Amino acid sequence: MRRQRRGIKLLALILGLSLVAAACGGDDDDDEGAQQGGGSEDQQDLQQGGELTDLSTFSQGGWDHLDPTLSTTVSESQIGDSIFDTLTEVDYSDIDNPEVRGEVAESWESNDDATEWTFTIRDGLSFSDGTPVLPSSFKRSFERASDPDFAGDYSYLFSFFEGGQDKLDGKADEISGVVADDDAMTLTTTLAEPYANFPAVIGFHTFAPMPESAEGQGVEWEQTADMIGNGPFMLESAPTQQQVVLVPNPEWDGTKYAEELGLPAQPYVEKITFVVSQDQDTAWNSFLAGEGEIGQLTSGRIQEAVDNYATTLNDPVLGIYYFQINQEDPRIGGPDNKLLRQAISQAIDRDEINEAVYEGTRTTATGITPPGIPGFQEGLCDYCAYDPDAAQQAYQEWQDAGNSLDEPIPIQFNADAGHEPVVQIIIDNLDAIGIPATAEPQPSDTYFGQMADGGCVMCRAGWIADYPTYDNFMFDLFSTTALGGNNYGYSNSDFDDLLAEAKRTTDADQAADLFHQAEQILLNDDIGTIPINWYLGQYAYDPDVVANLVQQPSLHIVWETVALANP
Amino acid sequence: MTSYIIRRLLLIIPTVFIALSFLFVLFFALPGDPANLIAGGAERNIPQQTLDQINERYGLDNPLYEQFTDYWQRTVQWDLGESYLSRRSVNSILGEKAVASLRLAIWAIIIEIVVGIAVGLLSAIRRYSLSDKLTTIFTALASAIPVFVLGFVMQWLFAVKPNQWDWPEWARLRTSGIGPNSWALFFIPTGEQWRYLILPAIALASVTTALLARMTRGSMLEVLRADYMRTARAKGLRERDVVLRHGLRNAMLPVVTLIGLDFGTAIGAAVLTETTFTWPGLGSQIAQSVSDRDLPVLLGLTLVVVLAYAFVNIVVDVSYAWFDPRIRLGKGEHA
């Protein structure tokens, strides 16, 4: 899961704070659909020129790494994705049916069991220094990123490739499963395990191509304007902890990519300055003070933003706010306590949480996997709707079976991150049907570590997708081997088998059906987790000044499609 | 005097050693796996492979005593290591941040001394007047209001509202950032720089200025009643000379002590001020390093802060002799 910013860190906000998102029944669903993915019809009226100052992307602190090989936060990858284009991109123009399209890859094909993928690279693409983008540009990148002396936090992704783990472990000089043929313009990748969703994964920023000039470059590269890529923008100057300035890459031409992505030939704006702020409230004040054109919504200021500005509150984000259940906890976990978990889930008034805590701006979750993920289906959870009578009945049945609670159920969360009111509503909801529960705030710095080490009973969690695949929510969170061994104790062989089958199924509809079955086992048969809400967008801007600003479900803005209303 | 200064300088060595060693041990004593925290474990679950990688890269799975001795071997050679997160050299981070902090601190100290002493002095001379009462109220307020709250209020009043009222650009102060970073003679802002400097400088100075004003007032009130003041007046000196040459100089002793002690308060205020105004100095970096558990950066910056604190207090102690020639440092201070 990517962080938006450490401490700053992103996620703390998204996952934790109150920001965000407008309810589904927003203003105009038709408009929303048209906006997704850059809205090519609107783009015909957009004009080149002008400069933008963004106060949102780094509103929670600066960056550690802009090199896509090393970057980990959403804000960092906003820059990386603007400087580097990867093999594929997800087209969200139909939010209900997002599709993977080719960026640098013209096409791709796999063998029958989805273990070998061959990508054909488009001719005529260049890095901003004029050197060509070739299959070997990717091979170079992968080898650099998996060098154990250099590897970043996402380098484990290279273990997807055959021989990738050996390279990461220092047992091999190169990844045997990646072969580049510059003459044929093909990049052939052999995977360690079948992975039908691999084209979506390979679009992740860690897999960006690298120019020859990146050869031998370490962390110092990203601290200079020498870090060049093949994306729509390039660094105007060395990035600092005060600002990162991007200007259009003259070598880039978005019309060479898949037409459905709706990209312009060149970015509309002549310069974007991403201003760093160490404090989100200050960043919002900066926006109100007219120091930039784009701001980030912050807790307690959402209504003010909605009243005065345009926002991306209608744009869904690939993130889920949920409560993890420790299946090994005798009070609440395991098959004997399924009715108790059902009672808890049905007792929670998710709409009240949305209204009272999030100012009516989140989407009440009806499953774990959010809208925007290919294969998404609404309403997979049978017990996620507020139904106090059914909850009462389930709790009674659980008690009639000889069970009882000797002490309140502890509900854990990371303190001082905006979760207190959510937990309080849940405690009140549970109290209304007679289930005793108590809030157990935990130190934020160590929260996830402690929970994963077995401290969780019923603990708050959040997840933002790394890449837009169903398995990034199911497999990476709930499989028996998830998270280095699934310390939350959820393990169901039927669930695991369905996921394994889905991952190797190349037919999208069949794969989606398998994922749905797995998610229903998780949510309905086992009640292995309790979804609360899905995240939505977080940007604010003046529509008289900024045009065509759309937040992708990946949380990213496609900056090359953003324009000034009157440049 | 020289031997006194040398002894005080030598005392810095154990002070620094104890302070940094304590911090070092505290880092590992705190709950949570350091590698997990470095990888962002406060916000997400981290794959084991990433944790192994971080442990190996920074030797975090080595025995603590090995890490401890290795740290001090490097530190005595002024090799402060590299940031766990950005992998940048701490020496280079330090060089960059210290300059920004120093500039802000210089202006905060100027405000503190000029405003604090002047207000305290006037308040004492005009005791129980309206201005004295107002001073009491405002200094109490300034001491009580948290720096970040004051920061937000000032941003609202001097940046947000002027924008809504369409004031000319030059009349709007900036909410954050260091701006063009253009200076003359190291610390004098040039061009647009003052618009970025003024709010954080005031915020940083606010608490210590208020304390200084109150201390100056109290100290002056005591001095004004002293016999030697009456003697000075009886000699026919002008009131201004009586107050400034005889009164203020004598009242300065406790005030100077306060300035030295205030340095610690100022460091705390700098953490909040620099974070609130995104001033790229040591304070905001320390705050970030704490939240990131970026130990090398935290230790490197703390080292500098401890050194600065020690030096400031040596200067304060030495200055006693100037304010009061009866004090002879290094000879009869224990008598």
C-alpha cells in the first residue's frame, strides 16, 4: 500500500483523518463519468499556456525520493509519474469498467497460464534528452531497482519475476526472467507464478524505464535536474524540500499512446510548481491566501471548501477504511464467534459515521474492494448494512449458544489521527444492542507493527491500492500468506484457492467472478473483516482558474491534462 | 576567565555524550521495530522482505553495543551518517538546515531583545499606567497562546484576509516557505524575502519576548528602588542616564540568565514555528525525523542543538562579568 506521506505522511491522512469525499449521490453523475480519465471532449476547448502552483501534493510534508525506483508515497509518485511513463496505464474513463491500456507498450500477450508476458514497445518514443526508449531501458531499470545495495522499499515487487528473488538476495547478477530485445522491440518477462493481472501491475512506478544516463546513478540522481525520464514533464531545476518544479518534456507526445487515454500532444500548462508544506492547515491557508491554484481538503474545512471551490470529492479513490479482526482472539475470532462478528457488523451505522465524522463525504462500503478496481461489484457484503434488529438477534443467538463476553471488546486505533469519533460511534452502536466495547487508542508510531504482531483484537486499518487490481485487496490483505504471514489470523483454504485460480485466469470476467466468490467467503461466510467506508478525492480548486482537474482512483492527478481556464 | 571558559568547553564533551547516548538508547527502547518504523510501519503493514533489507542496510539487527560504538566512532570524526529515509548525508542536511534556522533565529532574537527589553523597561518606568496594564495582558497572552495557534492566526490575518480583501501583492505576507531565499550580509532579507520572514520570526519570538518583557519589568522595578539609583539622581544625572546606565545595566543580570535559559524554549518553539511556516530549518527537520524515526538525522541535529545550547550558556555566563564587574569568573564564583 502506498503512503501519501509519512507522518506526513500520507496515508495517515487518508487513512486516518477526516478528509474527503463526497457521497455518491453527488451533484451530477453524468459529469463525473465524463470527467474521469481526462475527458477528451472537454479537452478540445482547453488551451496551452500558463503556470500552476499546486499546494496539495506535498501538503503533508516533503519528499524522500522522487526517483520512481525508490519512491514510496503517493505524493512522491505524483512527480515520478509525471516524469516517467510506464508500459501501461489504467483508463478510468468508464469508472465501472476501468481497463488497462498501453502507454509505452503498444501491445502485450501472455502464454496460456499467464507466466510469460511479452510487451511490444512503441517505436519513436524518447527520453527528454532525446535518447530512445527501448526494451533495454526497462531491463536497465529493473536491474538497477533490484540491486540489493540500492533497492527501495518496493523492490520486493521484482520477486514477481523468475530469478528476481535471487537478484534481490545477491545470488544473481541479473533477473533471469526479464529479457529485452531492442531489435524486435520486445520485453519478455517470465514470472515466478501465474499472474493474469500483470499488465496492471507493470504500470506501477517502480517499473518505469530508465535512460542510459541513469546507469550507475544512486540516490544523488534524484536530487538534481539530471533525473530525466520519458514522461510528459521534466524537472526544471534541482528539486528541493521547498518546491519541485516541472516543465513540459518537448520529446513527449501523448497522442502516441492509446487513444482511449485521451492524452494531449503536450501538457497544457507551461510550468507546475509543487510547493511543500509541513502542515496541512498551513497548506490550506496558503490556498486561501491565493498562493496557489490547487489545494488539499483538510479536516474540519470540508464544508468551507465545498461552499467556495470545486473539489474532487466525487472522484472515487482505490482505498478502504475497515476494521481488522484477529481471528485467533478467543473473544471475537474463529468460527465459534461468527455470530458475534455478524452482530457487530450489522450494528454499525456506517451512514452515521459518514455524516457525523466525515461531513457526509465518504462512500459507505458494501465490500472491501472499492469502485474503480476492474471487476468491482457493489453489495458483496451481506452484513454491512445497518440493521440493529438483525444484529440484536445474531448476538442473542451467539449468547444462546453458551457464549458470553466477560469484558468489553477492545477496539484499537492509532491515536490522534482522527479515528476517535469513528470508534466512539461504533461503541455507542454496539452498546445499543448490548455488546460492551471500549476504545483502546494506541501510539500512532507503532500502531501497525503492534497490531500485526498479534496485538489486534478489533483494530482499525486502511489500505490504498498499490496498483488497480482486485488481488491487491484480496490477496495482499487476506490470503494466508498475506503481509508476511497474515498475523491477523485469517486463513481459509477455499478463499486462498479461489484467489490463486483468479490470479492465473486471463479471462477478465471469469477472474472477476472468482474474486467475487472469494470476497463473499471473506465477508459473509467467515466475516473475517468489517468494511466501513471507501475513500474519495481530496483536491480543491477554483474552477474559474483551473480546468480539467480530475483525481484518478490511484489518487493521482493526470497533470498533462490539467489546464488553466484562462491561460 | 580563560581557564573558566576552557573548563566549561570541556564540560560540553560529557554533556553531548550523555545526551546523544540517551537518545540513541531511547530510540531502541521505544516500542516497535525500528526497521518497521523506518519503512513507514506507522501507517501500513510492511513486507518482511523490505524489513530484512532495511535491517541489513543499516545494521539494525546487529547487537546494540556494536551499533553504539560504531555510531560514536563515526561521530567523533564528524561523520554523522546518512538519513534512513532519503539516504542523504546528515552533514549535508545539517549544513542546509542550520543556515535557514540561524537566519530565522537571528531575527527572532532581534525582536526578542528590542521589543522585550523596551516593553519591559517602559512598563517598569510607567508602572500601573495603561500601557503597563496592556503590556501585562499582552505578555500573558503571548506566553499562553501556543506558537502554532498564533501562527495560524497570523496567517489568517496577514495573508488570507488581505487576499480576500484584494490588498496589493506587496501588502500580503506569505503563509509559508522560505521564498526566494535572497539575503544580504547573510541575514538581511532582500527583495520579496521579508514577506516570507516576518510571520515566522514574530511567531518564534513571541513566547520568549513576552517572558523577557516580564522579566525586564520585574527586574527594573527592583532596581529602580535601589539606593544607588537615588544616589545617581542626587548626583544630578539626567533621568535617561539614570535608567539606562545605572538601572538597566543592573537589571540585566537576571534577564541575561533568562535569555540563556530561553534558548531551550526557543528550540521547542522553533520546532513548531518552522513546521507551521514550513521554514526549512533544524526545528522542522527534527520534528520530521522524530516522526520518521530517522535516527541518524535526529542524532546529528540534536548534536548541533546541544552544542549550540552549551555555547549560548557559556556566552551568557561570561557576559555576567561584563554586566557586573564584581563577578570574577573562574576565581571567586564559589565564594
